[in-house]
Amino acid sequence: MYTCPECRAATFDLVDTLAVFDPPEAIISRFTSRLGHPVPPRRVAEAMRSVRVDREGLNPRQYYVALNEAVLRALGVPATGEELLEYWFNPENYRLDPCAMPLLRALRESGIRTGIVSNNLSWEVEALLRETGIRGLVDAVATPDTAGAFKPSPAIFLYASRLLSASPREALHVGDSYSEDYLGALSAGMHALLLARHGCPPGATCVESLCLLVPGGRLESGAKLDMGDES
């Protein structure tokens, strides 16, 4: 059982934590096919590995647009970075983790405030939360365009904890990236839990499924998220 009796707030990564996305190369391949310029996912992956965009001097939206345009140029696809940005959070590209809603609901019923800490843009996050029906279970959203920093910077985690009226010591962050989520949250002084669906790095505190955090979860492991004393 993972316990955090002092925690009054819990934050979550979005992409591949609360919502499971198709691989980026599959999303871009689907986008190019919709435009009549089909590119296989393997070639997209090669193009993604070949491009580099410096974030210096760019706001978060400009950075993602520039990154998208660099990939599309490498593929020879006549589309804009804005068009790909708009398509990325199309509901056909993701599905809500089946235990995301039960977990958020259980935390809400326990009086725990919840937030999203994501490296995506605020409008993207808000659109997904509305589309999946979990917006009413989330108290705060921290993104690079609102917090002024990307994960793993401590600044974005500290921003989220302020929105949730909790000190870092009173907050737990759950995410699937060891560097961006787990180490980033720890560097901000928060508790951290790594969602490691395919193996836990040495020394990290991990859970293999969000379902294992839901009170009364029916999976075989006994792991549960205990955010306080029920006595």
C-alpha cells in the first residue's frame, strides 16, 4: 500500500497517465493520411528523431508549432504546424484510462484536491478533460503556458501546489515519465509515484496501473492509495 497521510492534494500527468495516447508516429501518420499524403509510421518516427527545435525565445505554443513544422517539412507534407497541433488532441488519438475516473472520483469523495500537471498546452488539456467527462473532478490545471515552465522544472509543480492550496510536502504527483514526472516532482519537494506499466526503474516508487490506486480496486496486487487516516 502506498501511503501519504499528510497529503491534501494529488496531481497527475495527462498524456499516457490519465489518458493513453496512440504513439506520436501513429498520430502524425493518421494526420498525413487525412490530408491525402500518407506517410507510414516508421518514416514518421525517423523524421521525429532527425529534427531539433530550440525552445529559447519561444513561448510554449510557438515551440510546439515549430516542432510540428520541422517534422512536416522533413516528411515533405504540405501542412502547417498549427494544423497538426489542432489535430493532436482529436479524440480518435487517445482513450481515457479505465481507472482514471474512478480514481479521481474516490479522491474527490475523500476531500483530496486534484490537479493536472502537463507539458501540453492549457487549451489542449481543457479540451480533453471536457471530452472525457472528468473536468468536474479536477480542481486545477498547470501547463507551460500558464505556469511559465515545462516539466521537469520544479516551477510547474510548485505552481500546481499553489493552485491547490497545498504545500509541496502535502502533495503527491503521479506520472509515467521518470525524468519529467517522478524526478521533477521530487525536485519540487513533492511526493512522487511513477506509473510504470512496463517495469520500475531501480530506486523509484512505482505502481503498474492506476487501477491499483483505486480504493477497493480488484486487481491482484494489494497496492492502494491511502491519502489519510480513516480513523
